[in-house]
Amino acid sequence: MKEKNVRVAIAQLAPCMFDTPASVEKACKAIREAGKNGAKIILFPEAYIGGYPKGMTFATSVGFRNPEGRKAFRKYYESSIAIPGEETAKLGEAAAAVGAYVVIGVIERQEDNSTLYCTALFIGPDGNVIGKHRKLRPSGSERLIWGMGDGSTLPVIDTPYGKICAVICRENSMPLLRAAMYAKGVRIYLAPTLDHRPGWQCSLRHIALEGRCFVLACNQYMKKSDYPEEFPCKNELDDKPDVLLKGGSAIAGPMGEYIVEPIWEKEEIAYADLDLGQIEEAKYDFDVVGHYNRPDVFQLYVNEEEQQGFIFTGSDDYCDCCAEHEEEF
């Protein structure tokens, strides 16, 4: 039996840039605070652990890279985390202490290569990692520092409050990705972001109205002073405004209305008590994957297989299924 109501929280905070232990501790403090205030789902911004290097070029232009930019990327890489790892264990301890689901943006590294991913990490109320979503398509210059996720990390997590997902920032402008999430039965749609432009507010409200779901959007409030003085290439920020990310975190209901108005120019943890039955009220006349769908006209194929670039036929990883496709290689 699903719960009929849930209290949720959005944590509009700035990370401690390039100080991952401090960012983890700040996140754990916020989780404990939100949990004590009754939140059972707690959302943090995109790239909170590991940081979003707003305004940085890593000393790169088309056809040119220099050693200072490589040192900056090394520092950024050293701020990333493995999943699971020491940092996820600490976040899990905080989540378990208050019995809440936590979804937090992290910069993820993996074993055996040096590619970084912008990832939404799901932690359950027992403290365990229960899923992750890697951003499918980094936007603009993000492609310089992040790799692309694939369809193997498109989880929808079933909770006592209904299914939840996480779609990161500009991914929310991908209509087919949204449709896939709706088709999986998402009721609470989480949108960690770094977009503080007015158009983002139109997007989050449209998603709520289109999917007839609750949308939690969470951004950072970050200033230039959040960067450490010794960071390589920090001079690239000299001509940038003092406030790099203005926030704009908000919560919208399934008819597209604000439940929590956008929060600007400050750090804040905001709360909302969701009446989950409002989803059925909203879907009475528009259910995008139910009675308002036309499968005889439109069908969407979603490839959720992990994409592997290397297959070693002489190793223990070589199996019968590989043999069946040997001629294809």
C-alpha cells in the first residue's frame, strides 16, 4: 500500500569547491537537518559532490590545450568520487539516520579509465546506493570534462511514495527521455540542474503539466569566492559576475502550478508536503502514457543495454553469448 502523502526537501546549497570531504560533510549536515524536519525525499543539485566548474575553460580552445588546463583537470578529477566508495558510505549513514531517500548530483569516476561523468546518485533510507543515472548528453562545453552516459543508467526507483527518477539539467529538454520516464510510471520527477535562466522555470512547470507528476528542481547558489584561491586557471573567472549560479530551485505540482516558488540568491533548504492523490486528479483528463497515448501511431524504443567498447574473447569475461556473436566482430 502506497503512502498518500510525503514531505520532500530541496537543498539549494553551494558545494565546497574542490574540497570533496567538506562538500560531503555539508551534504550530510543538510540531510540530517531535512530529515529531522520530516523530509522523506531529499534532492540536491547537479554536480554537488565534485563541483560544477562554472566559468572555467580549462585553458582550452579549438586546437589548443596548455599544461595549466591539464593541471586544472587533474584537480577536478581528484575531486570526483567512485560509486560506491567512502563518500557514498558517509552520505548513506546520514540518509539511514533519518530514514530518507537522497538524490544528489556527483562527479563520478570509474575504475580503469579517467573519464568523468555527471551522475545523479540515489541512496535509499537504509543507507545503501540503490541506483545512479549518468547524464546522457553533456551540454556545450561540459563535453570537454564529462563523458556520456548510456541507457543502462536510466533507473526509476520504486518507493512507498511512488516511483521517482532523476533527469539532469538540459536532459529535461529531450522529449524522448521525458517520455521514457513517464512510461516507467514516474510520479515524483527529480530535476537536479545548474540552469538559472528564466526559461528553465518554464521547462520544470511544463514537465509537471505534461507528465502529470510532481517535479522537484534543485540548483546551486554559488559565488566566485567559493573557488579556492590556489586553483589552476582561476584567473579565467576575473571577468565573470560574483554570483555564478543564482539558484531558482522550485517544486511544481501535477497541474504545473508552483508549490514552492523559485528561491533566488541564497542558500536554503525548502520543504513541501505533497498530496499524492493530486496525480490522479490531474490525470483524469490527460494521461500521457494511458488514455492520451496513441501506440498505434507512435512507439518509442529505449536501449537500456550497457555499451561496451572492448570485448576480450580470451578472458574469463568471454561467455557463450559472446561466442554466438563472434562473427559480427
